[in-house]
Amino acid sequence: MKKRIYRNFLEIKSIKFLKEKNKPHNDLKIEKLETENFQINKFFYKQIGKSYSWKDRLIWTDNQWMKYVNNKNVHTYILKKNADFVGFFELIYHQNKKEIEIAYFGILPEYFENGFGGFMLTEAIKCSFHFNVNRVWVHTCSLDHSNALKNYLARGMKIYLNEVFEKKIA
């Protein structure tokens, strides 16, 4: 069945436009993955993505996953509550354009409705600007969590492009 998809591209061009969301719980922390463990990226992609039609990487071999996470421009961060995984985001540094793409961003369903998404996005944007970039961008669509677009806008990101397309949804 084909479904009409609405996609928004958003950006923030300076850290000064960031509207921070404070940490909702003291036991939360963001950790950058220093070891290239593709299994963590794969885990989050599958667990979070199954609700939002993330399918492109489901056919990847382990070698493709390893190549991706070992790319020096791909940076993965994990949100933890104590020792438990809560969510993740992947940043892709486009050095030639001096920009960061928030490639994937999500929270495991059991942690919804706790304010974690706003805090994690705040940290994703802060981490992005540590690369001395001119902008941070992301895209979201109508298949994503119903709060995704609201969260991006609430953190100070602005829509710079909209598109509508049809996609076969199984």
C-alpha cells in the first residue's frame, strides 16, 4: 500500500538559537561511543526504527554496519538512565560543508513521556556545535513519532524545506 509522506527538513545555524531542555532526571547521561561497536547502532536502529518504517539498513551485512560506524565522520551518542540504554543519536559530520546532520535520533518506547527527547535533542545540538559547524540539520517525516517535529521546533530549529511523496509501506 502506498502512503503519502510529509517530510520536513530543519536546521539551526547557531548555538545561540538553541532553546535548551534541562535534564529531567539526575540519573541521565549522554555518552559518546568511543569504540566502534556496530551492534549498539544496529540494536537502536532495529528497536526504535520498527515503529517508524526505518528499513534501509535492515538489509545491511555486519561488514556494512562496521564500515559505517568506523567512518571517522559518524559519531554515535547514547542516552543512559543509570546503566540502561534509553536512546541514541548519530551525527554525521560533513566537513566540506561545515555542517552536522542528525542522521538518526530516537528513544526506546518504554522511556516515552518522560521529557527525555527534549533533553537528548538539546545535547545532540550542543555536541554538533562542538565541531565548529555553520549549521546542524535533520529531517523528520509523518512516519516518525508524533512529537518529533514539535521537539525539533521547540529546541529552536527552523523548517527550511518541506516535501510530500508517496512511499510503499508494508
